Amino acid sequence: MAASLNPFTFWLGLSGMASSWFVSGAPASDAIGSTRGSFTRGVCAEGTYTLFLPPRSRRPLSLLVMLHGCSQTGEEFAAATAMNDAAADAGFAVLYPVQSARANAHLCWNWFQPSHQQRGRGEPAMLAAMTLSVVDAHCIDRRRVHVAGLSAGGAMAAVMGEAYPDIFAAVGVHSGLATQVASDASTALAAMRGVGAVSREAPTGVPTIVFHGDADDTVHPSNGARLMEACVGNNVVIDHQRIEEGGRESTRTRYKNKTQGGAVVAEHWSVHGGRHAWSGGSGKAPFTDERGPDASARMLQFFKAHPRPSESDGRGSTNLRDVRG
């Protein structure tokens, strides 16, 4: 079932600005079933979540943190993207943090507010702490922790990659926006319409894969190009490929580093005719389009190729105490 996020709903989400999103209590989980691996609900000091763990493996798992769009739950997002099945094949655990209605009445991540755009503050700090809690509790390879999201969740995924490059090796953004394109509700709406520009001294350098439909009438497709501008510099070679997959054509633009053997540092998939919905999704939930490239599988391929550099690069490793303070 294809659907798109209503711009008016997004506006209501932008207007829902609660001051607190934390929940307290001992960690707990509630099994909700999965045909492959386990899929459970849980609550911890940082908030509520659902967690998919693939069938047991002798190797450490990779982890993908998936941030839902407005009005979605983690379970709905999992169903829409079919990410759990793709993750089971790829050896990934998947964490779905759930936004609190106290933080935003329409369950949007508050990516556009300055208090939720920086390391050590607001929702980024909460999401980082939740991620590290899962890393510590399960056999997760710390070099293979990634974050992705849809729409407002995609915008927050971009924030997380920039704020915590010592935790997240790579970022996936579907139909989202770059960091620093908005500072309040009005500039967020302008950015959604394609107005404004990324303002930064240097690119983030965080490996990033972007999917965006060129018929998206909720978040303007130009935001995909802004995400590329934010993460890559001038030291790249760009190539374009026309790809037909899932009954729909896309243009894949790859950015290859000139000095690292031509390694791909970023990808931008422009899905022709795609609207504001997860490309190649299951069709079992709103905000998904069964046609087009399989964004879930393609993101996991990208993430597998982009582990975080070794500790010898000087970036170090963040622990839970560092994040919680």
C-alpha cells in the first residue's frame, strides 16, 4: 500500500514541542513475534523501542538504528520497510526507537529544533545512549553501527551521523533533509519546499546513502542533493548510472574518493516517479511503495561496505557513561 506523509500532518508535528521525552523504569521487553529471529518491544531509561535480532551467529552482529517517520511506530516502520527480513540475511540487528507523544504529538523526531541538533543534547543524546545500551547488551561489532530513517526520521539520522561519528559508521536517509537547513518550524517548512541551503565550513565526511523520489510533494527532491553537499567535499569523482529495479527507473549517483582507490563515499538514488514513501517496501503498511529499488537491501549493502575506521584513526570509541554524563 503506497502512501505519503501529509504536509499538514508534518506541520502539526513541527508544532508539537514538548519539553521532555524520557521514561523511567527498569529495562523490560515484550516479544511480538517474528518468523526469523526475534522481534521484541522494550523500555529502558532512554525510552521505548522495538528490537530485531537475527538468528544466532558466531560472528558479532552489525546494528542498524531505524528512525521512523511522523505518525509511525517502530513496528509499522519495520513492516513498511521489510527491513527485518533484509537484516536477517545480512547479519544485522535492527533497533527501532519510538518517539514519545509527550515529545511530539504526531510522533515526529524534532530534527528542526536547535536543542535536538547537537551532540550531548536532546534527542540525539537520548538516541545515542539507547544505541550504546543495545550495543553493550548484545554481541554488536562497534565498528558496524549505522543509522537510517524516513522523512523526519531521515533528517534525525543525518543529525545523528554528524553528531556521533564515533558511534555511527554510516548514514541512510530516505526522503529526508540535511542538518543545518532549519532552526525552527518556519524554516523547516521552507526547507521541505526546497528553499534554503546547507551552511557549513566543511563537509561531514560521514558515508551517506540517500533515496528520494523525484515526485515527492512533501519533502522537495532537492533535499537529496543538499544531503550530498553536506557529506562530500570536492575530492571526489562523480558517476551516474541509470538503473531499472522493481518496475521503476532510478538514477544512482555515486561519489568516489580520488585518493582512496576510488572508494564510494556516498550514493544518491533519485527514484523517478517516486513519491514520499519508502522505495521497494513491503506494501503492508502506509508510507511505502512496492515499486522501485529495494531501499532496505541497498542500504544494508552500503553499510556492509562502510565500517567505522579502526580506533587508530584517533576518533576513539564512545561508551555509555560518556553519553549519559
